[in-house]
Amino acid sequence: MAATQRIYLFDIDGTLISTGGAGRAAMDRAFADIHGVAGAMDGFVLAGKTDPLIYSELLARCGAAPQEARFRRRYLQYLREELPKANGRGQVLPGVLPLLELLSREPGAMMGLLTGNWRRGAVLKLEYYGLDGYFAFGAFGDDSADRHDLPAAARRRAARIRPGTRVPDDRVYVIGDTPRDIGCARADGCVAVAVATGGYSTGELAAHRPDHLFADLADTAAVARALGVPAPEKAYPNCNAFLALI
């Protein structure tokens, strides 16, 4: 009997990892270099926004003319520098590694990314925290400034990996930490799984009516049930212990 096909689309910042402010610092430095405006990120809300949307809003805020290609290159350069500076603040978030380990062993599971990060920025962050090997595809800020467009882009890429397989909407899960993640899941008919490990509380996320809501991903068995897979028969390594070994 064929395994049930399911697609799991993970946000990065606030869901899988916290970079300890590395992304914000890198964008602030890049904007100052390219546009001559210091502190452009002060008080700026990033949560759930795509990188191109962030950049366009910063331009409008500061009255600057667009130079996206230059800004992106400088941002990626600074992101490489800022990620190590956040040691002690950045981390893989609770329960993430056990959950990814479980899903990676589940027949029929396809694990992808759904993130507003530009693709190269997403890769740099996941490589730094040792999570890049779990994801075969994804949708990124390169695909669209509008997060609502990203589930469809991710699903198209998943279909190219397993041609001829159609995964119903109720077996496509978007896992994220902001109302924007819930909204983009709803816009594409996917299952919205919210986790309050970013800048929003469980109460704030509950107001947007996700299908499933968790304070964090630490209860692997409960999260597994919500994602339609059997609960693990064994405990997987604590993510902090794992990171100490790599």
C-alpha cells in the first residue's frame, strides 16, 4: 500500500530558528551602506514579511530610490558576518530537531520551506544552524513579495520532485509563527499550524484561527498528531545536545 503523501512547509525565522537579531543587523548595515540612512530598521516590524517587502517598505519609509540587487548582495555579505556574532542569542528553537528527524523518516512526507527570506539568505541561516539537509525544496522571497503567493510556488516545486502525485489541500501543512503564515496557508487552502516561538503570543495567534496552535514544538508527539503522522516510538536527541556535537 502506497504511503500517504503529505507536504510540510516550514517558515524559518521564529519557527525553526532565532538568529539573535543577525538578519536585522545585516539589513540595517546594508541599508546604511547603499542608501546612506543609518538606523533604518529602528522600530521596524519584520515578522512574517518577505525580504523584498521589507526592502520596499524601508525605501518608502526613508524616501530612497530602489537598488535591490546591490542591497541584496550587501545584505548577504553582512549576514555571513552577523550570524556568528549572535552566538549565545541565536538558537535552534525547542523541539525543532526532534520534529524534523521524525518527519524525515516518515514515508510519503515531503519537507520544504515557506519563507520570506531571499533564497540565499535562507540557505545561509539553515547552514549555520545545521538544518539545511532536511529540506528538498521551498518557496522564497525571490518568488514573490506577497507571502500569499508562496504556498502555490512551493507546491509546484514539490510536484516536480514527485511527478504525477497530487497532494490534497488538507495534507499540505504550513508551519509558522506569525499571522501572515496563517493567512498565506488560508489563502491557498492549506492546514495552518501556528507556533508561538516568534514575536506573537498564543493568544494573538489564536485570534487568527489556525487549525493547530502550539506554544512551541517541544511536545513532539502532540505536534506529530496534528501533522497527521504517528507519534514517535522513541525520543530524538535534544536539539542543543545535537548542536554541541557538530
